[in-house]
Amino acid sequence: MRRQTEPRPLNGGVQNGTRPSAASRIAVGPRISMLPTRSRTQRPVRIAIVGIGYWGPNLVRNLYELPEAEPAWICDVRLEALEALGKRYPAIPATTRFSDVLEDPTVEAVVIATPISTHSELAAAALRADKHVFVEKPLAASSQEGLKLIRLASRRNLLLMPGHTFLYSPPVNMIRDMIAAEELGEIYFISMSRVNLGIHQSDVSVAWDLGPHDFSILRYWLNETPSHISALSRACIMPDTPDVAFMNLEFPSGAIAHVELSWLAPSKLRRTTIVGSRKMVVYDDMSNEPVRVFDSGVNLIAPETFGEYMLSYRTGDIISPNMDPSEPLLLEFADFCAAIRTGSQPRSHATLGLDVVRMIEATDRSLAAQGSRLTVEHSAELETISEPYTPADAAGLASGAQYAAKA
């Protein structure tokens, strides 16, 4: 049984004839599945959730179920949303005022799941209030905003983590392990499709909405950012808001990738093909067999005479490995809490999040230049920023260092 806290009223209501104060009103490393569990003596991290729109209820549910965490507050500007979620979690205090969360000294971390345009302002306010911050993807609305957040977190010795949930997906990590172990050989190309009918966003394009998923996966799998991007898009439904986009990415290793994104498709599809010199993989997030490994390929036979080339096609076994059923979001929050308590670097770290934002910005610049092939910008300033957070509890750091999940 979770420890139940006394419910508190919305909007600083009066209890027992006394109005409470503002503070009282607020309430390649180890596999992710091998993240440490909380010891009997390690207290849970008290976390406030800000923004409970489409994705927010999933955040609350996972934090509520995670032993390493204790939901401290639910915050949203919409009173009706708070009241609806409060029926499911009556013991979690709720507020419409972000200041209540910041002023509560018992809140150690804040999860921000609000519109992208608000990420920077809310995250910066939480960091200045000495709270660790988890920001749902993308990290910020621009690389400059993201860089400022990284600098601020470093100066205040706080953890800043972007929410790239697919990095905690067991299929994604299984493929990452195969690529790192060179089981697939040299990666020739990757083709990714992420399409559905909706949900159209009024404030961002499909590249900013869906792109962070595939861009973060590519950055994680290949352990490098692309050198060049070219893009094509169209605003089919809402003027000036592209709802379909195609991106071509080139990586320093020689690998290339194609990413298809759309809010305008007859059915939901999340399918990726990875082609290597030794094996090929199909990752279908909607399938009961999400990962299929094909022992297939083409071999170039040395010519017997000048200019005569022979190709040998290989079609071998198809393997569908058993998959860990763990929920990615739960694993992601476990990593967040472990990083706060032990000082380990989360798999979805701030530098990776900034790289994803830069990839989206390069996409926007390419679209503005009629699909031109453009360079993905990088910043040497990151090399001078000491990003890793060090917890004040040195004993906790030492006990958890063996579990650090370095990306």
C-alpha cells in the first residue's frame, strides 16, 4: 500500500476555518531493465506533475505506481482537468498555480508536460527554485533555449532530463544492443514511418510533434548526430502548419536515414527498417512481434575477369526475440529517480535532448530553403559546460554508481 497523504483543496481553499500558507497549499551501459530498485532506507523522490493534458494522466499513473517516486502535486490551469484526475487520485494535492509547486520545499523535482512554447520558461523557473526537472519532449522550442536550460541546471547542480520515452522501450534497446555489438554489421540505411490520423496540433508542426521520437531513436542507436538534413513537407489541412513531412538524414559514419511523419494517414503505423551489411531488422511498434531479425543480405563476389561483378543473395532465418514487457515510461521515471539519488547519467540526457532540437531546427531551415540539403549546427559551448549533476549525499552516490546508465 502507498502511503496516503491528506487531500488538500484546490485553489488554496480553507480547511477548519484557517487558510493555509502558500507552501502548505502545494503540495553503452547496463540495460534499463537492470536499473536499481530503491533500497529500504532510500526515500522516494517527491515529484510534482505540471500539465495533465493528453499525456499527463499517463505520467501521473506511472509516478503513482513507481516505488522510487511519490507524486507531490498535480498542477494545471484547467480546474476541470484537475477535478477529473482527482477522482482517480484523491490523495494527491492539486493546484492551478505553478507558484504553489515552486514554493513547496518538500518538492524535489518537477515533471513538465505543457505546450512546447512554455517548456523553457517553466523549466527555468523550476531550476531557479532548486527543483530537478524532467521536460517532456522536446527539451525546448529552440536550441538556444535548450542550451540556456543546460547552463542553468549545471550552475545550480540540478538534474535536467528530457522525456524521450522510446529510449526506454525494450525493443529499441534490444536493437541498440545489436548495433553496438555489430551483429548487424555496418549500418547502410534506416527507414522510419510514424503516421496516424491525427492528432493535429495548433501550435507546432508535425516535425516538432512526432519528429523527436524518431530523431532521438536515431541519435541513440547510432551514437552520433547527423551532419546534413534535407526535408519536404506540406500543410494539407491547417494553413502554415505542416501535417506531413519527409526527412533525409546523413550521418558521419556513412549511414543514411529516411523519416516519414504524418497526422494524415488512414491507419496508425510505427515501423522501422534497419539494413546492415550482415543482417536486417524490422521494428514494428504496433506488432505482437515488435522485433524481427532477418539473416539476409547481399555479398559482392570478387570478379573472375576485369569488370565482371557477381552478387550472391542470402536469405536465412527470421528470428523474433522474446521481449521484456516492462512499460517504457515506468522505466524512464525509474531512471530519472535513480539519477537524482545516485548521480548516474540518465539514458535520455540533456545533451541528447539538445541534439534532437537541433535536428528539428535543421529540418525547419531546410523546409524554408525549399528542401535544400543543409548542415546540422553544433555548439562547441557544450564542451565547456559541466552538465553531470552530483547529489549532495555522497554515500548515496557511491552506493548507486555501479548502476549508472551512461548513454
